[in-house]
Amino acid sequence: MRLNKGFFNRKAEIVAKDLLGNLLIIKLDKKKLVSKIVETEAYYGSKDPASRAYKKTNMSKVMWDEPGTIFVYNVHKYWMFNIVTENKGKPGAVLIRALEPLNFKADLSGPGKLTRFLDINKNLNKKNIFEINEIEIVNNNEKIKIGCSNRIGVKKDLKKKLRFFIEDNKFVSKLR
């Protein structure tokens, strides 16, 4: 069953954990690519120094939008795929960091790798995941063990650990 707006209308940290194990389905070149979400990170608003919403800019305004809105931005030539959480008007988003491919072969063990392979780019920015056919997230009802750590690649972070991953999954991004 496809996840609904209520799923995303919660705190980013809760959504980030609950996305783990669910299936991301991308329709690309007449194929349905199915992968499991294995790693996420939660981001908040003006009090989160690692968040795009820390300084409200034209680019980051989408983080205040409806839950389920897709937020795609560029970091070091790589697109980052996020989904807005929280109530409209309160910034929050979850970065999809890594996927386990289920019906195809690819290295999706990092946010730039997965967006490049799955052709996720700025064309999806500001679209609502419930109003487009290219992407859907489906409940997988899988029992998993969740690990957590500080977010990866951020210079200034909150004390709270907001990176979540399925423990012992070989598709989780590697720390250098």
C-alpha cells in the first residue's frame, strides 16, 4: 500500500526511521525499478545548522511546503533527494541516503549515487509525491533493526543523532 500524506505529516526524525524498509518505486524508461530504503537523515528548520532551512533562501522555501513535497537540491554536482515532513509552515525533511536495489543491479549506497542512477533531478523539485506517477513509496511491513549516528558530511551538527539505517545492510553508505 502506498504511503499517504499522514505518514509524512509528522516529525522528520520519526518519518526518517519509519521510511526504513519501505519500498521506493521509480518508473524510468518504461521500467519499474524497485528498491528498499535502507538509510535516511532527518533535517529541521532554523535551529538545525546542517539543514537547508537554517537560512531561509528561495531554494529552501520548499521545506515549509506540504508534507510529501519533493525537495531536490545540488551539493558538489550531486542531486539530493528529500521529502518534506511536518505540518505546512514548519520546516522539516528527510534525505534518502541509500537504497537496496531489489529488481535491478546498481550501487545506490549514497545520495548522489542513487539520484544519478535513478535520474532524480531538479525536475522533481517542488512536486508532491502523491500527485506524480514517476515515484511512489510503498509500505513493505518488514521487521528491521535500526541503527543511528550523526549525519554524514555536515560541518556543524545537532547533538542528536539524526542519521538512521538498517543495521548490517550492505547497501548503507560507508563512512570514510
